[in-house]
Amino acid sequence: METTINYFFRDMGVMLGRTMRHMHRGMHTVTLITLLPIACMMLFLYVFGGTLLALEGILMTLTRKPAHR
């Protein structure tokens, strides 16, 4: 008598195998899956990260207290 856990792992193995067979048919899907997260990370890191650093520099110059002489 099989338990629910055995069914779960057997079904998961079947679906994983089916997904792997379909991925070889469409290599553009594999490249999209791997390159899209990397491209998004680079976009947020360099484009939006650079903007935040520039804003931080502007805020630092605006809030700097003048030196007393």
C-alpha cells in the first residue's frame, strides 16, 4: 500500500522529467530563464543603484553644516 508521500515523489519525478524533455525542445526558453534574472539584477544594480548613490551625494551636500571660522 503506497502512502501519499510516495505518490507525491513519484508524481514530482514524472513532472520533472516531462519538464526537462520540453526544455530541450525549446532552447530559447532555457536562455530566457537564465538570462532574464541576470539582466534584471544588472538593471537594478547599475541603473537604479547609481541613481540612489547620486541622490545620496546630493542629500549629503544639501544637509552639510557650514564650517565656523
